[in-house]
Amino acid sequence: MSPAAATVLLVEDSPDLGPLLRDTIEEWNWRVVLARNGSEAMELLAREAVALVLLDHELPDMSGPEVLARLRSEQRRIPPVVLMTARLRPGANADLPEVVEVLRKPFELSQLSELLERRLPRR
């Protein structure tokens, strides 16, 4: 398996939470690329092969669903997405076929670890 097969794109604008999650996921032996907003996420998806996207619902330049809509409108391949949010109503992600799970904020690191173990292949 190539190293890119287990790369996670983390899209989180919080200056504290983003680096903390990146460092933690890397300690769990997955490669992580961090984007601080939707535009950075789109740029990274254009040049990085990622296996999973951890996408914050609320970003400074656009929402997580808006990122997905733009990628779809550009007919770009979208890897499986885990939407991280505290505000999503049940069933509200029904029109987001790329979203495979919703991780409700605040979440425990153990929840994130379990999710990654389920969703990502190990090298």
C-alpha cells in the first residue's frame, strides 16, 4: 500500500484544535495534511491523494457543505468525508453523499481514534 493511501486531510480553522488533532493523528501513525479553510482544502485535494477528509462544518471562508458543492461542481473526485460539527440537525447531511459519518463536537480523542480505525487502512 502506498503511503498516500492512509493520508488524512484535516480541515480545521481553530489555531489550537487543528494542530492538536494533526499531531495526535500523526502519533497514531497516519499522515496528515492540515488546511485552515475551504480554499486551502480545495488546493490540497487538487495535489494530494487522501484516503479520508475530516472536514469542519464551519470555516472562515465557506462551510464544509459549500466546499463539497464546489468540488462537485468542478467534477473533482471527493474522498470519503467525516463532517465535524456541533450544529448539524439530524438528517441534514442527506444531500451530501460524500459524508460517511458525522463526528459531533465536542468529541473525545477515543471517538476519533475509533473512527479512523474503522475508515482507514493500516499500512
